[in-house]
Amino acid sequence: MDERIFFHIDVNSAFLSWTALSMLQEGSGTDLRLIPSIVGGDMAKRHGVVLAKSLPAKAYGITTGEPVINALRKCPGLVTAAPDHAMYHRRSQELMLLLSGICPDIEQVSIDECYMDYTPIAKKYTAPEEAARQIKDLVRDTLGFTVNVGISDRKVLAKMASDFKKPDLVHTLYVREIPDKMWPLPVSSLFLCGQSSVETLRKLGILTIGDLAHARRDILEAHLKSHGLTLWQYANGIDDSDITPKPVKMKGVGNSTTLQRDALTREDAQPVLLSLAEFVAGRLRASGELAGMVSTEIKYATFQSVSHQMQLTVPTASSQAIFETACRLFDELWNGQPIRLLGIRTSKLVPETEPVQLSLFDYQPPAAKDPVWGTSQPAPDREKQQRLDKALDDLRSKYGKNIIMRGSLMDAPSTPFSS
């Protein structure tokens, strides 16, 4: 494929979605995304501005950036939530890490959006649209929130496409589609065309992006300086910028899942921990990292949360090693109550290329009673496990995440996506 294709991936109402997701995971029975709601401001003092809004709130005419007090006048029953920027940062890291496992050529441009170069992964898919749909579905099913994906042969047009109808959709805007899909739109829809520029253009009789694309450049430059020429170029789909990848630096990799029904026994919990371990380990391997610490989290049906962590003798990205460690931690933590949520998190990451100190057990596996399965087995061969993990990663990368699954997960009541 000679033509370069770009994706622009944008979280739908990021702060609102991430806040809603956290509240649901904490036991809330209300999804903020489905009711008139906003994030922003000081709710007690009823001041500040709207940082994000739900689609039902948008129907009341509420806009991002307006004073909270105005939003409450428009919709007296509006539900408000305070922002949590530390949590937003974590969600953003999870998203970028997941996407970088699909294609490393990613340029993050804000906390909730990035560009991806489709070209390196094109051979894995029948078409860009198929890849984009798989990506948005993966984000939704794995992380619990939705994104729009814009597709184009120009970065600026991919950005424009992702802003079309939302949420959880894929749109194209190739150069050949500009006259039909972009030129009829108001100039306010053009990337980087702010309110001041819109007003200046209105005075010149330029109301649509098509009007702007056909306007005289000297007139635009006279009224808007160099910014006028930039807007004219964007209106005509002129953009030669390329992806500027920025490595995603991770402090940790983790995942958790809320169970469809409470886990009541150790046997109920084990398949979930195994699937979580495979997901986390797969993300570590995709990013070329090894974990030096593993943490297991349990949230009971009473919504009480407990967690415990363990330092590893040898950093690892092995699914089996992370699973066994998580099970040991589970046994230390669990008090026998019904379990609503399980999670595994890894930290103290080091590059896989960094030399690591091997333990004696890597050279001579002793026979011992397995703490997870309760059988007498030698410690797993490290190189064999690495080869197995790589083979599974290759199969899933080529044929999809569900091409192969452990038999113990076939009848599991609720397990997250395994990468």
C-alpha cells in the first residue's frame, strides 16, 4: 500500500466517560453517560466551568466551557460530578498503552486523543475501516469507554473525521471526500478555526468550509495573517505533516474486571485471575517491559476494597508467573466474602533488554508442591514459557484475540479480554 493512512482516535467526552466508569466500578447504579450530567466546577459553591457533558446534557444546550451555574439554569435536574485529574491521567495511560500494543507509531496530542499510523499494520487487515472498528471495539470492551476513530490520507482530515457523529463510531474523510463531507459544514467545524476567526470570516461572507476553500488567499491573509492561510490549506485538505511517535512511558500495567456474578469460591476467582494475568502480561510483552512487582486487588460485594503486593525475585512478563503470584496474593487477601471485582496490577517496570539477575531456580528446577494447583511439579522452564507466550501473542496478533483460549477459561462466568 503506497498511500499513507492515518487514524485519529478520540475518547468520547473523556472526563465525563472516565468519571462515569469510575463511579460504576465503585458501585454506583447510575451511568452519568446516560443522563443529563456534567463534570466540572466546585459543586458546593456552584461555580466554575463545565469541563465535560453527557449527550443528554448537550440536548439542553449545555456547552463545554460555560459556567456551571448557567448549565444548572438550563437543566435544574442536572447531575454534577467533580473532576479527578489523577484518575484521568491513569485512564489516558491505559488507553495509550493498549493502542501502542496494536501499533507503536502513535502520536499523543492530548490526554484523550492521538494519531496512529495505519501503514505498518495494514497487512493484518482487509481495510482501514475494519482495523478502526476493531480498535474502537477493543477499547470499549477492554477499558469500558468509547472512542471515535477518524480515517484519512491526511492527519488534519482524520482529526475532522473523528469529530463527526458520536459516540463509538468510525468515519472516513479522504481528500476525495472533501467536497461532499466537509465543504458543506460551517467554518466553525474546521480544525483550529476559533470563534474570533469565525466572526472575521462571517464579515467576509465566508460561512462554510467550502466558502473558505474557494476564497482568495490574499484576502484571508490580510484579515487573519498567516492563520488565514493555514485555515485555507486545511479547508482544501492540504497537510503534509507526519506522525511523530512518542514512546509511552509506563509506571505500571494493570487491569480489573467487575464480575457478572459474585465469585463465591477460590475456583470461581481463579479463571478470572488467569485471564487478567494473560491480559496484563500480553501488554507488558507488547511494550517490551518486565514487571518487578505484582499486586492483586479484591473488591467485595460490600464494596470494601483490599489489595496486596509482592516484589518479584526476577522481573517478568510471563503470564504464568504473574498468574501464580496473583493467586498467592489472593490467598493472603481473601476473607471468604463474595467478590464483586478482581484486579491485577504490575509495577517497577524495567525494559526487557535490561540484564536481570536470575535465581538458582532458573538453572535447576526443584520439585515442589505447586501453591496454585496443589500438585507436585517442577518449577516451569523459563525459556519454554517465553516461547509459549510469544507463540500465543503471534497467533492473537495475526488472527484476533479469541483465536486461542485456555480450556480453563471456556466456562468462566466473567473474564476480561485477553491480549
